[in-house]
Amino acid sequence: MQRRCNRNRKRSKRRCIYCPVHGCYLDSVSKKYALFADSPGQLQERGMRRRNALILVASKTAVPLEGEWLEAFWCEQCQEKKWYHVRKRDRNYAISLAPPELWQQAMGVINSQGNPSVGEFTRRQAKMVGFQGVKDFRFVV
């Protein structure tokens, strides 16, 4: 029979994610950014057969990758924040530094080049510190 204190413990356990350089525990400093596959090749890299990958990508525009995400961690020894590609397998976590190509598969990440549907005038106005809207509309005045 279990002791009462062990039976009622519902608190979540700390994830065992350690620094690949020093081996110390890594503290998460961001939310998880889920990854999606939008081409059959990305699914084939993860062990799916070619035909199944083609059918799945044809039926859905983006396929969520289960157990994979991008997350930022703080290392106490390195004294810096790094972004890692985290893969969860059963109870183990495999981490590697996030390559730039992986950021295009993440959901909720801001595009570094900016929104491609926004015009140059709007982008320039958003970067301005002080608003002087009348000066940009010289042809109207």
C-alpha cells in the first residue's frame, strides 16, 4: 500500500533537459513553438514512407510534427540563452541547436524579414519613432 503523501502527489515533474556542453540542467525561458511539415521530404526524414507522405501533404497543407518543437533555454554555466530543437521520445528528450531552416517550419514565430504582404510605406511608418504623418503625404498638401 502506498503512503498517502505519495498517492496524492499531482505536481508535474521537472523535465530532464541538460546542457549538451556542460551537462547542467537547462531552464526554459520561452514558450514551445510547435513544428509543422509542409513537404513530403520532411516527413520522409522522420521515417514515413514516400507514398504516405505524399498523400498526407496533398490532403493537408501542413502536418503537425508530434513530439518536436523549438524552445529557448538558459544555461547557468554558459550564462547565455540558446534556441534548441527538442525531440521527445517516451520520457527522454534529445536536443540540438536549432538550425535556421527549422524556423520556417515553426508556428507562431515572427518572420525576420517581416510580413511579405505588408507594403514598403507601411513598414517604413511602423519603424518611425515619432509620428509625423503629414510630411509623408506631401502630394496631398
